[in-house]
Amino acid sequence: MKRRIFTTTALVCCFMVCLAVVADLTGKWTGVIKIPDGTEIPVTYNFKADGDKLTGTAESPDGQGTIDEGKISGSDISFKVTINNMTYPHTGKIYADSCGLDIEAQGAKLHVTVKRADK
């Protein structure tokens, strides 16, 4: 009986931590993408989390685009950003103080770590 109560309590706590991380995703996040030739591209994401849906905008020196097809599953996220008629699929992980994002760009896979800019 004690084990069942402990297990249930532990699962509820884990679920609440996951919800807190997802709820905390909403806001402005910034980072720098380093491409293979050494160029650094500053990026800004304005995320809005609503349950398991993710929307918002993304900005880079190339322009601004909307976050489309955004999904949140636990600490995993995925979405697409279209800027200047180019679509960039993103996948990533949410951490307590950052998000790690993998971006597909013209056959290459780039990585960026973004951190909250509005706290």
C-alpha cells in the first residue's frame, strides 16, 4: 500500500514538473546558429505554448516567419518556420534554462541552443 502511494505521488510530481517546463516555454528565446563556414547567425524565437501546441514567431537577419505545425510532447518539441519561401523543420528538447534545437536547412542539420531572453 505504501509503495502504491509513493509511486503515485512520484508520477504526479514528474507530471507537474513536465507541465511547469512546458508552461515556462512561452516567451522570448535567443541564440546564435554557427554554420560550418564559421558564420554566426543570431536568432530569436517568440514561443507561445498552449497545451501540446506551439505557435509564435522566429526571427533572423534573413527575416521573420511564423512557427507552424508546432507540437510539444513532454520535453520534446517540433515545429516548422518559413522565411522567404524556405521552410526549416525544427526538432528539439526543452531543458530548465534552455532549449536545444536541431534545424534542417538545405540538406544540412544545424544545432542551436536558445536561452530565455525575457527573464
